[in-house]
Amino acid sequence: MSVLARARVQVLAGNVANQIAAGEVVERPASVVKELVENGLDAGARAIRVELEDGGKTLIRVSDDGAGMDRDDAQLALQRHATSKIRTATDLIGVATFGFRGEALPAIASVSRFELETCGEGEDATRLRVTGAKLDAVEDSVRQRGTTVTVRGLFYNTPARRKFLRATATETRAAVEALTVLALTRPDVAFSLTSDGRVLLDCPPAARLIDRAHALWGGELADTLLAVSHRAGPLEVSGLVQRPAQARPAGRKGYVFVRGRPIRDPFILRAAEAGYRSTIAPGDRPSLLLFLDLPGDAVDVNVHPAKLEARFRDKFFVEKVVGEAVREALAPLEAAAPLGVVGHQSSVIGALGSIPLELFGTDRPTTDNRQPTAPLLQVFDTFILFQTDQGIAIVDQHSAHERVLYEDVMRQLSGDGAPAQRLLLPLTLDFAPAELDAIEAHRELLTRVGYEIEPFSGRSIVVHTAPNPHPRFEAARCLQELVSDLAGGRFGGWQNRLERFAATYACRAAIKAGQTLDVGEMRQLIVRLLTATLPAHDVHGRPSMVQLPKEELERRFGRT
């Protein structure tokens, strides 16, 4: 304490201030890649090339074909807080560039052996050499328009920081991820990354985000993604989200971009996952690429030294709209997984076309007063097949009925309940103590779906009324399985108690695989499925329907 009391206030030396700034902006080689690539994008580059050696610890080189700089601007860019991207404090409102603090280049130069080579349109090229923030040379160079920054020996003069760098493979993966994020923001720009002479990323310009996803991750992931496009008030949400059937507990990719800038926001991702409610199993994590576009005065991007966070004026509105956007993307029949399709998923999305309900005899009659019907075929007493105008749809009868019942029960639980039939002979059933506790805890919900239950004696209860969701419904078996699931927590993980109950009931009450259906029953099930909110998915995250486009049939039989 006495030492602090005697300390004098003084202005830090420039190299110390730069190294402190480097500590905020430059954490590792990936940070350098991020800052330099962002500069290239802000300069209007159409192609950016990144080269690494030893994970970036020995060498980082970023080259672009952007606007470049003249000699005066190149020298000024190495001064702290020098930037071409803002002029006044009001420019911080709605700033549209990636970087604007004017700290990246001097911070990087202060902890490396740094070289900047640049050339503006119609100007002479310049090369600057800097060692630990000390300008060593300013000289002429020869190059085309654009900028190349070479960083050697990162943290060579701060050994305490250098020793905290990870293994080469780890640092390389981090740099690849940093470039991947930026490549997603600009599909129209070409990106490449080589590490120790090996090409790790090579993305040509793409017209669409889905094409960039294919270039980055291949078809195995990209073919599971659905397009998002939703607007509410001033907020527009776009991007790609994964089909529920392909969501897994681990390995998901989650990206959020605000006004084109990548940010970290777990609350936005959580809001997006809420849009998957009742379509994925608890614990599964779908891949998400979400772009939020809203007025500049509705978001503050100047809240983090590395520009990785944003603060929304109305975060609850933003999260609500994000959930709605995802829900909307999962609703159409096109969200059903394509079957056996090779190539880009985007080429088959919508291949089923619209499925008019009149095909199933529920709409207007034909001119000769006969209801048109689509041929329906049940195979293996489990799947229902029918032709659409552009392909074949295959429906899992249990999953489809499960989805229909789930949505029915959710309405019943929040409304007046379901119609129930009074049993001519009441059922007397025995349950274990834990199951009797579950019955008591869910008595009101059981009543709303149609079960009127009263205690009898000991471990027995009497059932006076029961629901009747379909002709093959077994009231006693359904109740026993439902109560067993509720007592055993089989459907645990659902955050909403009503949703958990509805999902459990729908699973147990639905038509089973192996049950033969007549044409009328099949037609009624398909019509109800096609009018459901989320027809393509059951409550476990499995598909209730898959698509086989006509084009795929023709390809398989050599007709294309």
C-alpha cells in the first residue's frame, strides 16, 4: 500500500500502450487473421488469401485485392486510433464496417515483425517494415492494387504471452474458424487459407449462402439446412437452420451476425432453439446461421474491444422475432427431409410443390360431382405413400399422428379440453405408488384430454371416461403407458410442463406402426397432417414425412 501511495502518475510510453492494446485486440494468431481479413473486406476486396506457418506463430500473411492505400495513409494507419471508417462520434451509430477503432494494425505491429505492402488504384506501391512498433523502413514496392500484411514471430517481444499459445494444430483450427465466420458474412468474396503449404479452405465466390455452406462444410451438413426469411417491424431475420431430424446433442454450428458483423450472443441462439419447440428431443442442438438486420440506432456494436458483442435496444423483441423466424422456417412441407438426394439440397427444396387438400377429398367436388382423390398406399402397415404434382411423399403413420395429436392436445390443454366418451364398463387399473403420485400431479391435465379418474382402493383407480383419438385406440394401455412415462421421467428435459405432457400423451395415443389402415383413415390422417403447424416433424425430432422428388427418380433410372 505504501508503494502505491508513492507512485507518480505518468503517461505510458507508446510501445507499452500499444502492447496493452494488443492484449485487448490480439489474443492469438486467429485474432490477427480476423482483424486483417476484416480490413480487407472493409476495403472492398473480392478475394482474400491467408497463409499460415506453424499455426500462425511463425508466419501470418493476409493478402487482398481491395482499395489499397497510398504511402501517407499507410504510414498513418500504423498510428493508434487512426481509421478511415469513422469521423465523428455520431458515426458510431449504425457503423456498417467490421473495424473502426483504429487499433488493430498498430497493436499487431507492436508485438511482431511486421510488414505492410499496399497499392492504391493508379498509385505507386509502398512497403513498410516495423519491428515491435518501431518503423524500420519505408520503401517502394511493386504490386497490383490491394494490401498484403505479413506478421512474423507473433509475440516475439512478449515471451510471457507467447508461451501461452497452444499447439500448432489448435492455433490452426482457431484461424480456420475465424476465416470461416467471415466467409459466411460475404459469400460473394473468394477466400482461401493454406497452412504450411496445405490448402485448408478454398471458397470461390458464391451467389447464395447455402452455396457457401457447401463450400465450407460439404453436403453432409449443408443438405440438412433450411432457409430462414422473416421480418417483424424493423427487424429482418435471415440465414439457415438445420432440419430437426438432423439435430444432435453435440457438434452443432451456431453463428449470429448483426448488421453483417459476427457476434457472440448465447441468448439469441437460445431464442432460436426455442423455435424448435416440440420438434427436437431435449438436449439436441441444431446448427444455426442467423443474420439480423435492423436499424443502426437499435443496436450498439461498440461494447467490446474485439467487436464480438452487441447490445440491443429491445433485446426481448429481438429474441421473440428470432424464435418466430425459426418456427416459420420449420413449418412448410419443404422442411421434410429429402430422400436419397445427391447434390445440393437447394436443388430439391420445394420439389414436392404444394399439396392441394382437394386431392384428398376435402375440398370442392369436380365438375361431375365426384371428389378427386390421390392414390394412397400403405406399405409394411407403417408408411403411407402418395404422389404429389412433383414427386412422392412417404409418411410415417405413427409420427404423423403423433404430430397431429400433439397440436390438438396443446389446444385442448389451453382451452375447454377434449371430448371424451363415457365407458359402459368403467376400467379398474392398478398402479405403483410413484405412478399414483404422477396421476395426482397431472389429474387436471388427464381430465382435459378425456380421462375422468377417481381413486378406488389401495393401488387401484377407476376410469369413467376416456379419449377416443382413433378407432384402434386402447384407453387402458394408453393410460398405463402415459402414467409410466410421467412417473419415470422418460420425456424429461421439456422445459414446459404442458408440452411435456402433450408430447407424452401424443406418443402413447397415436396410431402405431404395424396397424393396418383403410383408405378413409389414411386420407383423414394425411389431411390433418398437412394442416398441422409443423407437419414435417414429430415430437421426438424424427421426420414424419420424407420427400422423393420426381427428378431423383428420373436420375436413378437414367432418365436425366
